[in-house]
Amino acid sequence: MLQLADSNKPKHFNDFTDISIKGRKLSSATVTKRLDRLLAAKVIEEVVTRSKTGRRVIAYRTTEKGKRAIKLAKELGGVLADSKTG
């Protein structure tokens, strides 16, 4: 979920419910729980705008802390992959 939020454009709740793991989409409850945890860890932040009708629209994007976490995870993944082949 953190990697999805790390894009040029903030992502909306429904973007996260489109994630599927082993052929099954994430439930709304799971997405809500994970977004709350990522917000609490300050690796994502809310971007609140207004629609044309005045309704609040909430999207999410990674913070600098989140970008560092993604970078570290990629580096660790590379190290682990190298250790399996070497």
C-alpha cells in the first residue's frame, strides 16, 4: 500500500481497494485499518480537497519518511536476493 501511495498523484481510498493479493481484493475494512496504521506511522499523509459539489475528497501520498522506508525495503530485498543466489 505504501508503494501505491508513492506516485506522482495522490491516491484515493478506492485505488487501495483495487489491490489484490493471491487473486483476492482487499476489503474496505482491511484498507481502512492499514491506512490508519500508515498515517499513525507518518509514512503517508492525507491530502484533502473539495469536489465541485463541495464534498470533502481525501487522498493519500507518501511522506519523506515513507519514501525512505520504500527505499530501504527495496535495498533489503536486493540484499536478500543476492544472498540467495550467492
